[in-house]
Amino acid sequence: MDNSTDHPLEITTDDLVRMRANPDLLLLDCRRPDEHAIAQIEGSLLIPMQEIAERLAEIEDWRQKPLVVHCHHGMRSLRVVEFLREKGFSTAQSLTGGIDAWSLEVDADVPRY
């Protein structure tokens, strides 16, 4: 299986809207707790970027399941996805534009900051 085709590093908000129907999806928020307190995508799990390496056991079940990481604008989440893929999480993907894009394109009730 060619993961680069089946699971590109980045996905759009439209992709995530479709993926949310999958009960196996993990939406991982890699922002800081203070950012998470301002705005969240419902159902996301907060593990700040700097804690990912030490908290991998918490997401072990998603090595082969859908895993989407988001941050504020998509830069930190892309770095986290690259790290996760190095650690064997072959389906990990980053939300392009982050929670800001989600607020603009999907759910205006999610505050922008």
C-alpha cells in the first residue's frame, strides 16, 4: 500500500468533514492548553505538541486507524504528523489551515483567535 497516495500528509476541512463519520477517527489537537481553552473542535483529544513523544502510548491504538492532527494554522500539526509517521503511525494526517480554517469553512461557532 502506498501511504503517500492513500494517506497524504495533509487533508482539507472538507476531507475532515467526511472522515468524521468514521467512529474510529481520532482528532488530535496539538495546540497548547491555553489555545484549547479558547476554541476546540468537538471530540478532539488535546495532547500538546511538546508532550506527543512522551504520550504516544495514549494513541497507540491509532497506528493503523484514521488519525488527524490539528493546530491553529497547520504548521505544528504537520510537524507532529511527520514525527508520528516516523514512529509508525502510517495513517496520520494534518488538517491544512488548522482550527482557523475549520472555523472559517465549517463551523463558525468555533472562535477564531
